[in-house]
Amino acid sequence: MTKVTVSYGQTWLDIAMQELGDIERAIELARLNGRSVTDALEAGEILNVPDFDTSKRSIVQLFRNSANKPASGEVLIAADGDTGGNEGIEFWALENDFVVS
């Protein structure tokens, strides 16, 4: 068993793919940590992770690389439109900083 630190925007499915090479193990991963797959993860949170099946080694190696870490969770924006300094279309709000003409 190992430990992993959750990155911004990651879900249980992302961690299962990254650390176990198989999204089908997401429920097992959540249960191991006393949680449900419907629970949101927070960046910086540390999770216990079981050992991965050696037949999934190439998948795990691909997604453990920081450039390939999956992060499919929602990006939340404060009600006042503050993006915390982030830029890009995924952070823009209509009639705030994205004007439709």
C-alpha cells in the first residue's frame, strides 16, 4: 500500500486510473479511505492506495507522470466571479470577463 496526494481537479476515477491503472477500482479506493466515490476530493488531500496489478504497469507509469495526471473534476468559480487569478475560457463568466457581441 502507498499514499498519494490529490492534485487540483482530481476525482476518485482520476486517482484510480493514475495509481491503479483501472477506473473500475475507484470504489475499492474510496472504501479503503472510508469514503464514497460521490465524495469530492480536495487538492492536497492524502489518500491510501492499494498496490496496482502488475499487468497495468504501463498505464500507471503513463499517468503518474506529472504532465499526464488526469484531472477531470469540475473547476469551481466563486459566486462573485473571482477565479483566483486563473485565466482561460474555462474560468470566464458571461458578461463578467467574457462579452458576447
